[in-house]
Amino acid sequence: MNPDEAAIRDLVDRWMAATQAGDTAAVLELMTEDAVFLVPGRPPFGKREFAQAMQAQAGAAMRFDGRSEIEEIQVHGDWAFMRSHLTVTATAPGQAPVVRAGHTLSVLHRDGARWRLARDANLLVAVASP
């Protein structure tokens, strides 16, 4: 594994750990200022909207657990793309867990020595709970 691929895998691990811990600031630090997210059923949105959604979920005492299985990483200079399969379980107090899973395609940009998420197309859909 080359150093860029290792750094991108580390970014994913840090993202997953920060999400599980409810650390919004740490997650936001892992993306570019102009990050754009694509999800089914809504128009593209940016970092500000992402932060608002994370903070709203934190206020609702949501618990998150997830697993990202990276299937491909390609690095081309200061840009890279990653294809993965993501499974996320969200649990609100007093409610049954909601499991969403599917593929993602992410574009990353090297900012100095650090990789950050710049674009993310997330195709997660609800699946049967465990």
C-alpha cells in the first residue's frame, strides 16, 4: 500500500470514529470548505448543511455505528477517488435501529500533506434491521 492510499484509509477510519463519537468538529475538519454531497432524493448540499444536520442529530442523542469497506482507491496527483460500500446504523433513544447501506463514490483532494473529502456521492438505502 502506498503512502497516499494509507493516508486516505486513515481519513476514513478517523471519519468513522469521529461520527461514532458525535465529534462534529473532527468530521468537518476532514472535508474541504467547498465539499459537496449527493444523496438520493434531495439536491446537492455543502459543508454548512452537513454541519447543521450533524448538530441536529447530536441534539437528538442519536447513536451511530458504521463500517466502510473500501473497494478501490485511485490517486492522481493531488486528487483521488475512492469507491466503497458503507453500512450505517442510527439509533435514536427508545426507537429501533435504522440501518442504511450502499455504495459511495468519493473524491478527495490533497491539502498540503493531508487528504480531505471534496465530493461524496452516497447511495445508501434503508435495509432490514439486524
